[in-house]
Amino acid sequence: MKLNTLSRVAIAVGSACLLTLGTMATAAPASAATKYSNCSQLNRSFSHGVGLPGARDKVSGNKRAVTNYRTDAATYKQNKGLDRDRDGIACEKK
């Protein structure tokens, strides 16, 4: 079976696309979220805490809500156990 030039180009492009998709599917994530053992350690990297996008600090009395925490869903999920009041923000500090 003889292939013309157009067929050869189509096969080459198709093969390149499959190789690229295969490589993308097996690539490791850019960076993994860190799990901290306590709030002191987390606050060294995230001084006002870390939370989910759209989270709101739960406050009582005359306290003002913390709004300057870092939004990072992956890191929050790794450290969800450090969110004592379960408001979607771990280790929040004013």
C-alpha cells in the first residue's frame, strides 16, 4: 500500500497529538498542598490563615471578621482539621 504525502502528514500529526495527550495525562501536579501539624506552622506560611474561595469568617460579639486570609482550596483541604469553627478558614488570625 502506497501512501501519498497528505496521508503521511495526517498520520504524523495524529501521532504527535496522541503522544502529547499521553504525556499530559501522566504528568505530575505542579505542586502539592502542604499539610501542617498545627496552626503555628500554618501561620508561618499563611500569616492570617488559609481558606476556601468565598468563605466568610465566623465571628461573635464585637469582633471584626478576618478578610485578609489567603484563598487556597488545596491547602485548606489538606488542613481542614485545623478549622476549629468550621467556617471554611483554617487558622485565621487578625
